[in-house]
Amino acid sequence: MTHETHMRRGHPITFGLLIFFGIIELSIAAWLTSQFNKFNNEQFVGERDRVRYTLFASIWTVVFSALFLILFAHSPNGSMLTSVLAHLVYLTLTWIIWTAAAAAITDVLGGGLDCSLGIYTYCHQLDALEAFAWVEWILVTFAIIVVIICAIVSARRGNGVRGHLV
């Protein structure tokens, strides 16, 4: 299999997974935000704010990953919007956003919660929020490594980082 075949198959799978887990994370974060807004029952303001930031990270990922997925499928010969550079910029920003989101929610929960203690009102949901934040971070990390490899290959072919993934 050629590099092009791997990219044509792997890109939709990777971005599809980013969207899928982003929607799960978005659902959990939106529900928690709704509950905190309705009942004002967060443990402290930092918990509420970090859940809201995770909601932002989820929306960012779902919207822009869907855009990149559509553009990649729509432009088989590539365009500037589907170039290695465009992917590198998007994934770098997304990686920074998810690093901050996953670290922030992990920090507020102390690395995970023991739900048997009954301290947090939405313990299981907060644990799931943390877990899926790290899943998103892992997926973005994987994607950015692949794009860096593609950038190196593109540069060696003489196309530079403005070259296309396939």
C-alpha cells in the first residue's frame, strides 16, 4: 500500500473518531453546564469554569474536524485548505486546547474521583468528562504526529509544507 492509500483511508477514520468522541465529550460537558446553570450545585467555580472550557474544546473539535473531513473528501486533488500546513496549524491549536482541557479537568478532579465518597454531585459524569478529554488528546496527538511525518515527506519531495497530504 502506498502512502496515498494510507492517507485516503486513515484521514476519514481519524477525523471521524475525533468527531465521534468530540460529540460524546460535548454531550457530557453541555449536560453538566446545564445542570450547573440550573441548580448552581458545582463544588466550586473552578469546576464549573473547567467544564465550560471542555465544552468549548469539544465544539471547536467537532466543528473544525467536520470541516476538514468535508474538505478532504470534496477536494481529492487537494487545495490549500487541505494542505499539510493547514492540518498542522489546526491540529497544533487543537492539541494545545485539549492539553489545557484535559489537564484542567484532571486538576480539578485530582486525577479522578472516588464516587463512593459522595462528595461530587455529578461524580460519574465528571469522571467520564475527564476520560474522554484524554481520549481526544490522544487522538489529536496521534494525528499531529502523522501530519508531521507527512510534512517531512512532502518537504523531501520538494513540495514543502504547502504540499497535500496525498
